[in-house]
Amino acid sequence: MKVLRLDTSAQTHNSHSRALTTQFISGLGPDVAIIQRDLAKGVPLIGPDWFNASFTANDDRDSAQNQSLSASEELVGELQAADVLVIGLPLYNFGIPASLKLWIDQVCRANLTFKHTPEGAVGLLENKRAVVVFVSGGTRFESEADFATDYLRFVLGFIGIRDVQFIKADAHMSDENSLPSAQEQADQLSRDISANTPVALAS
């Protein structure tokens, strides 16, 4: 099993999302290859050169265009190689961290992770699953103030990843059961995946 781990928390030592992500991955067992990407350390912005290069055929790109897409090519390659995508998602101001949005912009690439058809866009990343570790201090998961989960579920589905599970540590500053419950969820989900037990798709 190949796992791509994305950390997005601006915190390091005191990050609940990082701790829960580590717990979940540790529960998958020893036979796991892990690609670790700490997005909080920086993801390049996309700009005019990036767009021009991305819409130029591979064989027609010059060295400058290839350089513009180098970060994107690396991030897409990591995603394509993974069987399981694990995202640490702290809720920042009711949405996803900026670093995660930058990653999404880099990996949503026409003819690489999705393609246009007469019937609409079709995701190209098949047979993958995603596990999202959702952590918030005061906002409830999937409440009207949570603008992160539906967006992330949609974007992952857009590139073909429709099996998306959430480990939820929501409103943990007021709910003393939130973090212990999330730890139990992490352990159970890692056991299910290790045993290849089918799990219900998130609604």
C-alpha cells in the first residue's frame, strides 16, 4: 500500500491534525510506503507562465515552461502513485488552509488528473481512496459554518477520488469527547483499511 500524507497545519508540535494523521497511518501496519508532503512549508502559486505551460503540449514545451510546471509535475506524480491519500485538515476561518488550496490548484490538471468530455469533466484518478482528518476548535463537522468538507469532497471527486472518509475531531475546544472519539475513529478506520474491509462512502 502506498500512502500520500499531506500535512497542512501551520502548527507542528501542538497540531491535533498531525497527531491524528500519524496515529491513523501508524495503524495501517508496517507494509506501507509513505510519501510525506508538508504543505505548510510552502506550495508555489500558479500564474500566467504556469497556465501557458499547462496548455502547451508536452513535446512543444521549452525549458522555461517545463520549469514552470516542475512543482506541479512532482505533486501530480505523488498523487498518481498513491493508493491512499491522507489529508490533515484543520479548519481555518471556516475553510481549508491556503496551502491545501495551492496544492489543489497544482494537481487539478487537464489530461493528467481529469479530462474534458462532451458529457463534462471526468476524473482520471481511479481506484484510490482518501482519508481526511478534520479538526476544528469550535465549528461542527458539516454544519452551515463548515465550508471545507463539501468543497474538498467535490474536488477529490472531480479528479476521480470518490471514496472519501473523514476522521472528525470537531468543536474540540468545547467538546471534551471530540479528540478521544477521533482517536477511536482513526484506529477503527486504519484496521478496516488494513483488513481491506469495505467501508461506507461518506454522505
